[in-house]
Amino acid sequence: MSDTKENGGKGGFWKRLSASLGKTRSQLAAGVGNLLLGEKEIDQEVLDDLETALLLTDVGIDTTQEIMADLSRRVRRKELNDTVALHGALGLLLKELVDPLVKPFEVPAADRPFVIFMVGVNGAGKTTSIGKLARYLKQQGLSVMLAAGDTFRAAAVEQLQAWGERNDVAVVAQGQGADSASVVYDAVQAAESRGIDVLIADTAGRLQAKTNLMEELAKIKRVVQRLNARAPHEVLLVLDAGVGQNALSQVREFDAATGVTGLILTKLDGTAKAGVVFAIARQVRKPIYFIGIGEGIDDLKPFAAESFVDALLANE
Amino acid sequence: MFDSLSERLTQTLRGITGKARLTEENVSAALRDVRMALLEADVALPVVKDFIDTVKRRALGSVVDLSLNPGEAFVKIVHEELVRVMGEANDALDLNTKPPAIILMAGLQGAGKTTTVAKLARFLKERHKKKVAVVSADVYRPAAITQLQTLAAEVGAYFIASSGDQQPLDIARRAVKEAGTQFADVLLVDTAGRLAIDADMMAEIQLLQAELEPVETLFVVDAMTGQDAANTAKAFNDALNLTGVVLAKADGDARGGAALSVRAITGKPIKFLGMGEKTDALEPFYPDRLASRILGMGDVLSLIEEAERKVDKQKAQKLARKLQKGKRFDLEDFRDQLHQMANMGGMGSLMEKLPGMNQLPPGAQAQVDDGMFTKMAVIIDSMTSHERRFPDVINGSRKQRIARGSGTQVPDVNRVLKQHKQMQKMMKKVTRKGGMQKMMRGLQGMRTPGGPSGMSR
């Protein structure tokens, strides 16, 4: 069973994403797609159902109301006359919202080693994402090294080492209880001396309301900057697709502490739809580099606005 | 965690306080805000709808008690309804069976199952004097088994070894046997995180459950979960017929609507809250208290319980005697207080439980930072014992030395001295005749429902 998971298996991956998003929808009374299926006149009930559907995907009340206000205005002006037109307008609106978040993940040749920090709350999927990202970067012909900066959680180091073995990349570690900043510092030095292209540093999961832990992240950054003023070149916040409106607070607080440069959206292969992405697009605007769609080593894909919205709106 | 939700509801309800009657109009305005607040708190939409309908029906249909004003009556209805949705009482774990009593954990990836197993093991060991064995059937996530092994050693639970090349079902069978020969009272079985739509994995855990026949099957859910909490909880409950829920990561700033959703949708009690990363950070869930907290009445009960458990009574009594004798509250005492505060989970955790605290402007709450208290204690540690007993001798050059010694700046030292002075003044007031009664009166005012309105009366 774990084999099929690792290989990512059956069908195109967007098909899988679409399928998993579709599965959710079938469990819900009113999915966005089904709701607007077939040509029907737009009445208040249609609009209410649409609002409900948006709320159910974690779009959030503010963003939902803004989207609804826009669509309702166009309905009143007779710009949208039936549910098919409404469906199209909604799709366009959502795409326009997330389009600015699309940004290819690039590793410029000038920055060596290119230092990436992985940050996020507990259980978001940082270590697993590192395993997949290492694979992705290696496939681009880059040499990769990992730093076991999560020195707090039991066996976090071993977990990262397992991913290091799978990817055949070196892991710099000191063990549980070590100073995280010193591990990352050592790793940057090691990467420099060995001529490694990319260093990915794991960090312990932390809830963004814990000021002292957030301060620790800032410290790791300061320490690394003593070696290289431009590092870390990317600070990637790992967001669980299942998180609701708290995702906004996560982006804001981690950004304040470490200067988040981009997001990885994990666990999109579940029933969560991550509609909070639209609220992120409106309010905090950080690029989404990747999405995670499984526990296998290849289950990391670049984020694509069009496909993301299509998967959300697709009919069964 | 529920701060924002309680802030919002309190605001809404403040509007309704002072109105002469509960009318369709003023209730529906309040209800709209309650709906918004619940949605923002990530409560699942169907649960919100149900909640709003019931509150509305009860609010309009009920005869307002003569002793309450309409605002208070509305608060009471919302409160009662919140308690009802979250379940009426804390259900403790049911361990009445032939030992070992087996507890099976289930949940999504990253919800916090393994950490919860460690916390539960410690909880059962320390509070219920149980001999606890743990085993991991997570053969998928790298190092998941090692993680549990490390945690088991930390909390003093018996660790039953397993490895990634074994079948979860075999692990379970062997673990039950081994727990039996070890005379364990309880066996906690950790499992891999799984998606509710992963049919193979759901079948696996169903088989595990059938084999183990656990007395408890606990669903661990992340307090930050959004609308999906409803789908997931339903799917797990359908597959496993859960006996309870653990709300993990409830110490963050998430509004925790997942608690309401999961409870309403599965009908299964929330038994524990995970309140931190340390293994002692597991609290029993009391819906009535949480509902009070949501409504801004504070969680005075759990605070008292916690204080009794953790505050060093001897030190407290010593301080009380000292103060009664008219002795001054010196920097040694101040430091003891800082340490006790830290023992009780820090200021943040304390403030969350006090009534009326959510009335403070958000900025003021953010300023209360536990790091600050640690820093203050370090500064006091850098003083000589003479300086601690007689703070007045601390002059400019002593301040510089203290700042250097504690790795801080002179203004930080000044701040500690100033805060100590203020504490001293307050202590004087309290110990003066009648001071205590005055303070208690103040506290009582705060405890009436609706908090702030109670205070102003």
C-alpha cells in the first residue's frame, strides 16, 4: 500500500486533485460546481447557496462577502443572466484573485549555497515537504544538503535523516536538544565548504502565538546572516490545507518574525479545499510555490492558479 | 484560543444589554454577529445554522426571567446553547475493563496523535496512578516509532517496540500480549495519520480496531482546522464509531471553532485539550467552563484548580505571614512570584482564564509576554542578596553591573525596580485593614454574567 502511495500512481496528478476535491463535494449538500450546473435563472436562493459553498471551502467571511457583492452587482446590472454565466464569472474572479500568487520557484546561480528555511506550525508537514523539495531540486540537477534544525520534537532528526537517505543527500544534525541556530549555522558552513547548491533547513513546528518561539526563529535567521547577509534566500511557510482562517494569522506572524518569501500548501489530497488561499491572496499576498498532494517523494507540484480553481469548480 | 470569538460575542451582546425587550429586530442583529463570529472562528456552517436557529427560537419564544434584563437573558441563552452544542459535561476516560484497557488513537496527518499519546500516558500515570504501555502502529511516517519511543522514555511509559517492516495488525496483536505480561493497566496505541478518503488506510484502522477492541477510540483534531473538520470528523466517526475527541494545539491563537463542529457532528464528547508542547500540557475539557470563557466570564474554576496544583503553598503562606507582620515585599518575594507565575503556564495562560480579560485592548494583551517575566527573573537573579532585600541601595553603578550580568540594558533594570515598587504598593493596600474585602468585592462584580456590565453596576 505504501508503494502505490510513494509512486503517486494512477492518472495525472491534476486528475487526482480534481478527484479528491470532487469527493469532498459529493459529501456536501451543495458544491460550487454542481450548484451552478445547468442553465437556470439567478435568484436569491442561487446566490445564497453560492455563498454557502464558498464559506464551506474556508474562503472566509470577508472574502466571501466581497466576492458575493461583486457577483450580485453584476447580476443586478444584468451582466450575468443565468447560472452558466455566473459560473464563468466566478471562475474568472477566483483565478484573478490567486493569479498574483503564482511564482515559479527559482534558484539563481549567483547564490551558493542557496539557503531555504522551512517554517510553520506543528504538524503542517515541514519535514515531509523538505523530503519532497529535496527530490524536486535534485531533479533539476542541483546538489542538496539538509539541516536538522528541529531539535525540539522527539525523533524529528531521525525523520529528516530518513528523507536524506531516500534522496541520497547529506543531513547536518546535532541531535535532540541542540541549539537550532548552531545546527543551521554549521550546515551553512558545511554547504559552503562542500560546494553544495541548496541547503534546506528544517525548523521545529511552533504556534505563531508563542512569542519566545517566534523570537527563536528570528535568531536562527540572524545567526545565519553572519555567514551570508543574503541568506536565507527563501523562507517557506508550510501551510496545512485543512487550516481555516487561522492560516492568515500564521502567514502574518511568521512573516513578521522571519520574512516569509513563499508558501507550500500541504495535504491537498484530502477533503480540505484550502479556500483560505483566496483570503491570503486578498490580505497577505505571499506567492504559493508548491502544493503537497501525498506522502510520496514525488507528491510536490508547482502551484497553478488555473488548475487550482478548475479543480475547485469542476463538476463531477 | 477562544479570545477572538469571545471578544466578538461580548461586543455584540454589549449592544443588546440595556435594550428594554428582546425583539425580533435586536435579536436578529445580535444573531447575525454571532453567525459571523462563529464562521470566522471556523465553526462548520451546518453547525452554525443549527446553533443560530435554536438560539433564535429560544430567545423569541422564552419568557424573560424578571430578575434578568434582556441582554442578560440573551447571554444566558447563547451560553446554555454553547454548552449544549459542546456537550454537557466532561466525560472522563472509561477504563473499566479487564486490563489492559486499550485506547486507540486516530486522526489526520499532523493532527498531534503521537504527542497526545505521550501526554495521555503521563496524565494516566500521574493523576490516575496507572501503569501505561504505549505502542506505535505507524509504519509509514519515517521515525514515527522512534518519536514515540523517545516520548515514552520521557514520560516513563512502557514502550513496546515495533518496526516499519511489520504489519500494523501484527504489531497490535503482539502489543496486547506484551502489555498483558507486563501487567500494564492501559495500552495506548498510536496509529499513522490518514486521510478520511483513503479507503485502504481507513480499512486498515478498522481492522486494527476490530482486533484490539479498544475501550476508547479517540479522534485527535487540530484546533486550527477549518470547515473540513466537519467532513473529517464525520468520516472517522462513521468508520470507527469514536468514543471521544482530543482537541490538539488549542494553545494557539486559532479561534477553535473545530471544537464546536466536531462535537456537534459526531455527537462524541471532547475529552481533552492539548495546551502546549510539553508532555504535561493536557487539560480535561469542561464545556460549561469553555462556554463561559467564550462569553467573557472567564474560566475561574480551572484557574483555581490549576493554582492549587502548582502554586507552592508553603511559599505562599510564608509570604502571607511576612506581609501580615508588616514586613516589606522585597525583590526575593517578587522573584518567587515570577517563578510561580511561570509554573502556572505563564501570564498568557493565566489571563485567558480570568474574567473580563478579553475586554482589554488587543494591544495590551500582546504586551503581556512570558519572555518578559523570564527576563525580569534573570535581572533579579543578577543582584546580590543584599540588593534583593534592600532594593534602595541599587545605585547607578550597581544597575550597570546588574544589566551586564543579566545581559540586559539599564532601562530594563529600572523597569523591574519600578514594577517591584508598584507591586509593593499594591501589597500594602491588600494587607491594610479592609483592603482584602475591597478587592474581593471587586472580583465578585467581575463574575456576574456579561462581565463588564456587571462591573459598572
